[in-house]
Amino acid sequence: MEITLATGDITTFDVDAVVNAANSGLAGGGGVDGAIHRAGGPAIMDACRELRRTEKYRRGLPTGQAVATTGGKLQARWVIHTVGPVHNGDPAQTEQLRDCYRNSLAVADEIGARTVAFALISAGVYGWPKRDAIVQALTALRDTPSKVVTATLVLFDPALLAIAEDVAGELLS
């Protein structure tokens, strides 16, 4: 799998699937989650409501797990929703954060997505230190076998992209 870095609005990426930093209620919200729901239109929320009606997701999407819905009006055919941990310093959370990427790749494989754009999970309101969030993302993507051909980590701004390029130089070369 080729791992690339980009900056910009994840809702505009022309990929098979985008990975959403969702909340456990799959209810939309702020940050990238809200942006994806707004850009994708009501079909995404309708699909999330349908998931919540099932026994499996009645209590929400557990931290570290992933599930796909339609991409609605997005260029991407699918949205893969994953719930990152709220950072509190517990070392066990690192595995939960990596699980977000591993399980999102597994879902991508299940739905046949070969190009996937990932949001940086837990690095916004969930408080994960940004550099370490990038380390965990790139480590999980690098180490997880998948049929995905290209995984793009989409950073919100050029300063974060510069950090990611530095981390990628250490981890991916």
C-alpha cells in the first residue's frame, strides 16, 4: 500500500472512501465529522440512523471500531466511520487509536475500496497530541496488511502537513 500525505478538505477528495473521525452515536457533530455530514448531505445521516436501529450498533459504535455508510453527495462512494479515543494519557489508548486505522482498512477491504483518505483521528477535540496522532496513524497504516492501494492521510493545515512529512521521513523510509 502506498501511503501519501495531503492537506485540504477531506470532503473534496476523489477516492473510493473517506474515513470519518466520528462520535460513538454516529450523530454528526463538529470538526471533520460535521464537515463530512454537511458535504455528503442527509443520506449519510439516514444511513447512520439505520445502523443505530440494528442490534449491533444500538449502543453506538465502540471506540476503535469502524463501519461504512454511503458517501451521499461526496465524491467518495463510502464514508468509513471510526471512533477514536478521547486522550487521557492511558497507554492502552494507543492501541485503540491504531485500531481505528486497522479496522478502517479492514472495512475498506470488505467494501472493495482501493483508495482511501483518512482524517487524523482523535487529534481535534479529543485532545490527542498531534505529532503522536500522526505517528500512530502512519504506524498503523504501514503495519496493516490491506488490499487498499493508496491510503492518504489528510491533514487540516500546512503546519500539520509539515509535521507529518517529518514523521513520515522517520517511519516510512
